Amino acid sequence: MRMETQMTSANDGEAIRLNHFLAQIGIASRRGCDDIIAAGRVRVDGRIVRELGTRVVPSEQTVSLDGHPVGRPPRRIVLLLHKPKGVVSTASDPEGRPTVIDLCRPLARRHRLFPVGRLDVNTTGALLVTNDGWLCYRLTHPRFGIARVYHVRVRGDVSESQLKRLERMADEGSRAPSVGRARPVRPSVDVVARMEKESILKITLLEGRNRQVRQMCEGVGLRLVALKRVSFGPITVRKLPLGAVRPLERRELDRLDALTGGKTS
């Protein structure tokens, strides 16, 4: 039986598996990170770690790969991308499909960039891209409760019963933020527009689970036509053309700082 090793500090609420953290910041897949850890290439606070179940607190501990610290780059880059349909949210794709990193050239040629979380290939909208693994960790960890707002176009009308079921599904498993000074945002589902053949919903979630919105719609019998994430926390793709990329402004970085309860730059 595999033993799980703790190397956490007093702030255990932010503990995360080492392989998950390394995969999250784009080092390799989780399986690939397991191989890297087992080979003795990773150190936590200067100590070589080979145990695959090791948990760390990235905001308080130093993780290094082959002697080089990972997670906090010398020059931080944070970009907002308006992801188009058909583009995958990974640094590379074995099937040769275009990736979000392809859209971030030429910066991606000089810096190791990776997406903050993911949007599935058929979903459009707001996606942050960075080289800061510590920021990526805090923005995607459920403990921080960063709101994701989606506009969902579905076939036909949406009944009150379906709305209530969607609201329950949105609320299940969500955790209220326990850090930062921002007022917590609750998961919610609202009807934005009712048209002759389609309806548009606004769904706010506090986690970014894989295909969560699509599964919610399928679970209540709604046929999803289009899905767009219009904002990630305080960052919105409003006025940013589809496929375009821009760096975050100072005020936007400050708002991310407030949401995550720590300095992001």
C-alpha cells in the first residue's frame, strides 16, 4: 500500500499533492510528474522527495526541479485569452490541434506559459495564461472560491423545475472562500433571455470541474447549443475579440490579489 507523506506547514488547508501541483503548472502530465518525482529530480524546501503521495503548500514551501525553483518566475506574465472553439487548453496536443499557447506567440517562445485551469475544446471565452505556478494554484484551488461566469445557450425554454435543479447542482460541492477580503460569491443560475427556440442562461460556479456545466445541462434534460465563459473572477473578455490575447492591467492583478488573499506579483 502506498504511503502518503505530509510535508506541509501550519497552513494545511492549502495542501496539495506534489504531482498535482507540478502537473497544474505545466511540468508534465500527472503520470509524468510521478516519474519525475520517483527519479529524485524534485526537492521540497531543499530536500529530495521521492514519495508519490507527498503533499505540499506551494504558497509557503519551495519546490524545485533539477535544482531550479518552480512556481514563482523572475518575471511574471499573466495574459487574458478569448479562447475560440476548436482550440485545446493545453501547452501541447498529441493530436496536433491548435492550443491556447499557440495563440500566445511570440511570448510563449521566450517563456514557459501554461493555462490557468481549462476550457474544453468546444467552449469559448475567458482563459488566463501565465508562467506563475503559485498564482495558478491559488486561482484554481476550490478553497479560494474564484467565481466563473458562463453564458449557456440551450434549445427551447427552461422550466422553473429545471432551474431549481440546476441551482442545486451548482451549489453541490462548492466551498465558500476562506481567504481574502472579497465578499463570497454564491453559485447561481439565472435566465438571461427566452427566445422562440432557445434560451440563454447565466451560470456562476466557484469551481472549475471538468465539463461541469455541460453535465449539469444534460442532467436536467437541456440540449446545450453553445457555451462561453464570460469571466474568471473579476477578469472579463468583454471588448476582447475572439482569439485575441492581452496582458492583465495592474488594477486587474490587484483584484486577483484581493481574491486570493496574497500578493500575486
